[in-house]
Amino acid sequence: MTYQHAIKLACDKVGSQAVLAKAIDVAPAIVHQWRGGLRPVPVQHCLAIERATEGAVTRRDLRPDDWHLIWPELGAAAEAKEAA
């Protein structure tokens, strides 16, 4: 999944780009830029988006290329979950 698709899903989950922007305290234009692929989602907003979508869109979805470097504990948690 691309981060643009993940942002679209996040917007759909919460209701709109404007609602997502308000939930994570950014301007709606910023969400529009993420959704259009003009800029990637900054690390500092990923957890807020994950929480706003109640986990429907994860940090892994938002940062598919580098999540494991930013949040290595997510990889360990996934491995533990798979082993159980």
C-alpha cells in the first residue's frame, strides 16, 4: 500500500480530509498534499493518524519504506503476534 492510499483510507475512515486534518492538528491543505503524493507523511503525524483511525491506518501503512527504522518495536511486536 502506498502512503497516498493509506491517507485516502484515513480520510474515508474519519469522514473527510478536513476532519482528519482537525483530528491531527494540521491544515487541510497539508492532508491534501499527502493524499496527492506531493509530500510524504512526516513521522511526527503518523501515530496521531493511527489513533484517529482507531488503527485502521497504521504507521507501517503511512511509512512503508522506513517504518522499521523509525519504530523497530513494531517489527518485534508483529513477530511476537505471529508466533502466538
